[in-house]
Amino acid sequence: MKSLSMPHPRDDCSTPCSLADTDILSSAESTSSDSSLRSQPWPLKFQIPEFSYEVQFQLEQGNQAFLNNGTLLHPSTKLKSDILQSLASEMAKYKIYPSSAEFDNVAEALITKYPCLKEKGSVTGYYGWKISLKYKMANYRTRLRNIGCQELTINSVKEKRSGMGPGPNQVKKPRKAEVNFCPDYPPGETKESLEEERKALLLEVKKKNNDQLIKRKMEKTFAYRRQEIIKGMPFIAEVKNRWPALFSETEVVAEFTRITMVPLLSTFMAKLDRYADHLLRVFKKKGGTAKRIIST
DNA sequence: GTATGGTTGGGCATGTTTGA
DNA sequence: TCAAACATGCCCAACCATAC
């Protein structure tokens, strides 16, 4: 996906990544070296992108009129289409399947930045924008699917039916935290070249003190591995056979971060700290085995 | 208390309609 | 003609009731 290679403006450091104050952060950051991958999870505060000069000009004029006398802007079809297109591209940098709350984020951010775009009849002032964004995103996905975007073709009903027989939904969809669910191969790489990398990895895991090399190769083959696992749905034994390095503690953590952009250990520990008291109370109440575990 | 089955609302892919 | 909006059918997860 081309749009993924573009640098995106960061809002603040209050995203889940801010938890990454350990060595895991370096792992998360290193994944961004591959331009075909998403490098950020959905931001807490969505940043409205800079529109084209023409769109920007009309919105600034609209905002000025709104400030002067409270006049709302009624965007032409072309203007609305341009705005929706830019927002869809921006959202796709983070997620191709945004949730309802995330559509709210974007629509709210839009009317916050450009209050002239508020809607009179809606309670929130942006409900119509949210619905339009949903439609836009659905149509945008269709377009991406038609030009061969892996993340989407993998979920097309036609693809599933031709590949695996009955139920169309055997393939898990990228939802919730899966930032890099099914990425395309890195630029310049092919299935064959990445298979060669995998074979090289098999040799490297047998050697000692080459963690860095293994890490680089695991990052390079990430898209290949994801597509293999998602499309082929192999047994764990088979995955272990083909990707032994994936089963080391370091690589479990790294792979989780590559997929979700969330640092696994620090997030887990932070949550554990948060819920520890409550868990202890539950275990004490339950008694039996749980009680023995706590008392040890 | 746990397992099982039915119901329902929401979300998705896909195809069609609408309107500028 | 093209993109937005809409319609349809399907699946899944959450919820609830019931049985054991």
C-alpha cells in the first residue's frame, strides 16, 4: 500500500506506544524500517491531514465566515468527495477497518478543526460525516481490493470460496489491535526471495550469538510469514518447523509488536500492576488451588 | 456452576442505484 | 462517468434461557 510509506504526523506520545520505555521500544521502532508496514497504532487524537490547496482554501474561507457570522459551509459534492478521500487515505495509514468509535474520532476531529463543517440537525454535529466516512471507507476498501491489496483480497468472498470451499469467513479479519494484519511484501521482494530468506534463517537459528541477524531476517520475512499463516492456516507444529526462530521469547514479543505495534511485556506488566490488587482479592475469595498459588 | 442452543444486533462484502 | 449512498445476504459475537 503506497499510502503506508508516507510519513505521518504524530499527535502526541500518549498512544499505547508510550508504554514502550524498555528495550521493546527499539523492536517496535525497528519494524518501521519496512515501508510496507504500518508503524503506528490508531492515535488517541486523530490528526486531520493537510488537504489540497483548493480544498484547504475553501475550508479556510468557510471557517472565516463561520467566525464572522456563524455561517455554516455546505460543501459541494466535489469538495465533500475530496475531503472524504483525504480522510480515508489518512485512516488507512492506521487501519483499513476502523471501528465505530474511530469513525467518531475522525468526524469529531474534522469539525473541531473546521467548525464550518458542523451539521445543524445532528446532536454531535458530525453524525452525517461519520456515516459518509463509513461509506467512503467501504468503497475505498473495494477499490484497494480490486487493485490487489493483500490485506483486503484475503478477505474477499471470492478468494475464500475459490481457496477453501464452504464458509466465507474462515479467514480472520483484521480487527481491534491488529495494525499489520496481513501486509504486502516489502518493495523489491518476491515470494521466492523471501523463501530463500526463510531457508537462510533455518541455518542461522542453529548458530550462537547472532540474535541481531535473526531479528533482521525475521523482520524482513514478516509479510511472507503472515500471509503463509493467514492463508494456509498451518498447524502449529508446521509453523514451528518452518519458523523455529518465532518460538523464542524475544521473537514472540517482537512478532506481537510487529502485528499490533503494542509493546507486549511492558503493556502486560502495566496491566498486571493495575489489576494485581483486584486479582489477589479474587484468588483469596476463591480459595482452593488459587489460594495455594497466592500463598506460595 | 457449567454447558448448550437460540436470538439478535452489528459489521462485512458485494452489487445496485442515484445524482452531480 | 464516477463516486457516494443504499440494499441485501451472510457471518459472528454477545446475550439470554434452559438443561444438566
